[in-house]
Amino acid sequence: MRAKWGETMRHWLADLLISIDGVRCEHAIFDAIRKVAARLEFEYCAYGLRTPWPVSRPSTLMLNNYPVVWQERYVRQRYLEIDPTVRRGAQSDAPFVWTPAIFAATPKFWEEARSAGLRVGWAQSCLGGASHGGMLTVSRSATALLDFERRHKEADLRVLTAVAHLRLSQAMLPSHFAQRAGTLTSRETEVLKWTADGKTTLEIAYLLSLSECTVRFHVRNIITKLNVANKTAAAVYAAMNGMLR
């Protein structure tokens, strides 16, 4: 059985990697992930990505094929803030199965999820330290996930989680940041690099052979383009998103 299962995993993994090679559309990548989840007998699939910005209150981007009624209710009731699976995923990258104990403190949430057809689930996080992290969840409306099935599918699910996080984070983060940031000029990037190194506007003016007034002008433009509060926030934002490379 183990040898057969290993051959099966290599087969779907090769198909998956080929199908998403060079693909930049997050929805196309997610659809390929969802199809693998379906092959593993899970009708629903979800991926949530915690962004590295804002630092004090990171936002979460989500993709899933859950029933529309549940998607709308989840957003409307702000269930992300109380979802116990999200909380558990943020604390550990160990895979876990949904159990009544996990939802003990949120019985209404659990009952509504079950009513929407989300009754059996498996999830695992990929934690990216202080920068970002993601969690893949596969679920279905019936058939309990017994120990035998979990033992034989967990290797597949772990690999699927790793691939999903790698490719979806690569696709989702740039598009997310592009929505809030304009393109910096080469001069603005230079100014921001020195700002990130802790240089004052006077020091930057000397280093770039500019007037201090011109440096201030560039800093104001950077703040406006990145939609941040000040030059410190601009430097942090740009550094986190690879804009200073």
C-alpha cells in the first residue's frame, strides 16, 4: 500500500508542478491545488496568506471554493478574527484535523460551518517568521477522516501544503502590494535605500549630490506613492516587499 501511495503522489506532484510552471495568476494556481485536493477526496480547499504589511496589523488574503453562502457570512461576521483554526495555524506548523475540541470556544461558528457543509477538515501552516505565513485547509461535507486515511494521505497533504504556500505566496503578495503602491523611480529608490540605512535627508543629499530640498521632494513622493504615513514606514514597506533590491 505504501509503495502504491508513493507512486500516486509522485504522479500527481509531477502533474501539478508542470501545470503551474511559470503561471503567475493566483486563481489558476489555486485551481490546480484544488484539483489535487479533489483527487485526495476533499471537495473544498482554502488557502490563507498573512501579509507582512502593515507590521502592527497584518492583513490576510484568502482563496477558497467554499459555498458562497459561507464565504459571504465569514466576511460579514468577521469570522477571521475568531476562527480557531486560524489561531491554531498561527501558533504551530504541525498539521491538525478539525475536532469539536478545537471549536469548543466558538460553538456558533462551528455549527454554522457544519450547516454550510464544512464538517471534516485537515489543515497545516507554513510559517514564514516575521514576514508572512500561510495555511492550507482541505475539507469535505461527509466521511470522517479516520486515522487510517490520515496516515496514508498526510505525506501527500504536507507536500501539497508546501507547494501551495510557495507558489501562491509568490503570486499573491506582488499583486497585493501592486494595488497600493505606485512605481518608484530609480532616484526615489536610491533615496529610499539610504533612508532604510538610517541616513538623514542632509546626509542623503550629500551622498547623492543633491540639495536637501530635492531629497525632501523625493521623500514626499515616495510616501504618497506607497500610501504610508512617513519615511520610516516607507523604508520598512519597501524592504519587506523587495523594492530595494
